[in-house]
Amino acid sequence: MELNTDNRIPLYQQIYEFIKTEIINGNIASDEKLPSKRTLAKNLGISTLTVETAYSQLNAEGFIYSLPKKGYFASKLKMTAPLATSNSEKKSTATNSRPAQSQPEYTINFSDSQTDPESFPFSVWAKLLREVLNTHQYDVMKNSPAQGTLVLRKAIAKHLHQFRGMDVNPDQIVIGAGTEYLYTLLIQLFGFDKTYAIEDPCHKKISKIYNSFGVKTVHIPMDEKGILIKCLNSKKADIVHISPSHHFPTGIIMPVTRRYELLNWASEKSGRYLIEDDYDSEFRFNGKPLPTMQSIDNFERVIYMNTFTKTLSSTIRISYMVLPKILMEEFSRKLNFYSCTVPVMDQYTLASFIDQNYFEKHINRMRKSCGLKRDTFFSAIEKYDRKKHFSIMEGDAGLHFLLKVSQECLAKFTDSLISKKIKLTSVAEYYNRPSDQNQNMFVINYSSIPLNKIDEIVKELTTV
């Protein structure tokens, strides 16, 4: 053992590390007697106290044991694999290990649902953040309740009343870092014995979240009005996950007749609930947004869920849900021990953003700019698609539309996309099982596409 007195690592720790490594590698055999504290201290030219400190740490961690009047001995370690490897072994392992699989790079990505950085109100957000730091110094240092801060819940309730016509008590709102996190809370709230119904097709992430918790999921087919009620009854579902205002990926907007059918289904049996995912309802380009199912629910069976990732930024992970009163009471009993996953500082800044009417102005600007992007896409397709290989399908809402490609050129079209590094996802890929249906329907997410690039991109697409 050689000690380095110039090293910043304390001497007792150098002794501890050396003896521990020797025991792990088997160089000091099990039950082998170690030198006495005085002998080792004299041999190393250090104080006995330093050796005693190292031995005490080794003894506490179980690497050595002591016997009265006999000294210290190496413990017998039962290991299925070595804890330490030589440098050559480490190098070999590093050489043979496979690197993490990276995502392919695309020149154009229509599957990306991120928001355009140009649309984020950086200057306003920075100003409000400074105000929060100046005026709420003590508030932002307090732990947030499990539901989120009251100031943000009040701001959200006010926004829902003004924008969506919903009368919501702030005490019914739960804030979380993304809708994925809120789904996990609902699973724990309902229990793991429930059957969750999911629209088919739907976003793959939804079913992955439910499956990761081991709960039973059933996929319910849809018609032109939305999810089929008859299939719900046959599958014996308890909880139904729907997006009635603008379904992804089909873009279907559920009519009020089907909405009432679903509400009646939920009210027929105790324990049935609807999760209304209203993820991009703010983006309806002609007329007002459709009323939420929560606002016409007389049975308290709708859990309303929304997010700020579509309206503000995909990197601002702030979402919320509105629970019926009876579920809110259950949440308080069962899940109130959780900490809110959104930083308090972000909650206060967002609350100010809403209360000072910046959010309303921002939505109006976003709706205008996204509407312009959508119209520019349509005009460019009309301009460049001379052979009429494309047709557009959209519901005058949301941040995506469907591009239908003629069947006669579909195979060559999809092959060319790969070579051109253009990513388009067909609707068929969002079904639970591989389907020949809608193979020629492609989802166009346009929120992250810069306006000045659209004409060039569509020209490239039509060339392909």
C-alpha cells in the first residue's frame, strides 16, 4: 500500500479504498487477519487514529469484522459477479458494448409536434419571471401542495370559464408535469383492476403508458362520429380515454349526439368515467371552440384534461386535469402525499401570464399564425400538385391535417420519402394492429415548420 500525501483524498480514505478493493478482488482472502492498527500505522508512517478511522469505516460497511482481543479479519463476500474489473477488462467491455440507438436525422419531419421557437413570448415570460422573483420571493420557496399552487389553479379556473365556458372550482384542479404524469395519477386513483378503453387509432404513447402500469386496455374502433358505443359495452370498459374536440390522428370532431351517448353510457353504471383530452382545442380557425364534454356533464363522470405544451411550448411541461368532486375527495385521501412535479417558480410565472391577459393575446396570435401556416400549406399544394396526387382532409381545427396520396403512386412515394430523408407517418401506423386501412393517409404536423419554409417544403414533397 502506497499513500499519496499530496493527494486531496484523505489518508484514511486511501487506506479504506485500498483494503476494500483487495478484499473484493480476492487478494485478501476471507477470514484473513489484517495488520493491527499500530503495526499498519508504523509501517505507513502515519498516526494510529488514521488507520482506526479507515478500519471503522470498513467494519461499518461489512468488509471486515473484529474479534475481541484478536483483531480485524476480512469478511466473506458472496458475489455473483466481480464488483471491480481491471483496466483491460473495462476497455474490452467498452469496445464490445453497443452504442445507444440514435434516431435517424430527417431534413423534413412532419411527425414532429414541437412548437415553433419563433412563437414563444420570450420577452414577456422573462419580464414576468423577474416580477415573480421580486414580489413572491417567500412564496416560491414554499413547497407546493400536491394539486399545485392555488394561484395557478385560480388562474386556470378563470381561463376555463372565459375561454371554454366551464365553471370549475380551483380545488378540483390538479397540476402536473405533462399529461403523461397525470395519466399515471389516474391509474393509481382508480386502481389497477379497471379496464381502460382507448380510441383506435390513437397516439401510441397513450396505450404505452397504460400498458407500462399493467392495467388492462382495450382498443375501440371509430366511425366518422368518433368512438363506437356498442363496442364499449361488449368490451366491458370502465374508463374511456377520448379526444372529442379534435381526434388524433384522424381529426374527427365528435358531434354533440355522440357526446351525449357517451355521457349516458358513463352514467349507467357506477365507477364509469370519461377522460376528455382537450389537447389542442384552442386552435379552431372558424368559429368558437366547441363546448367541452365536462361543461355538459350532469353526472360528474368527466375528467377534463389539457396542457400548455401546445399553446406555449412543447418544453414547458405544465398540464392539468379537472376532477369530479367525488374523485377529488378520493385524490386527497389516497394521493395527497405526492409533491407537485411542476416547479413553484414556473407555476407563479404562468399564473401571472394568464392573469395579466398575456395568455389570451398569445393564443390569438398563435391561432392567427398557425392559421396562416395551414392556409400556406393548402395554397402551396394547390400550386405545385399539378397531377393531383394529393388531397387534403381536415376538420378546420387543430395543429395537424391529413394528406391523402393517390393509390397508384403510393409505393414509389413512400420509398422516395426514405431516400429524401422526409418523415411522414401514415394513419395506419396509429392503429392497435397493423392495418391496410388508411395506408395512403399521412399526418402533417405543421406547428414546428417555419412559415418561410413551407413553399419550399411542399415543392420538395410534390417533386417526390
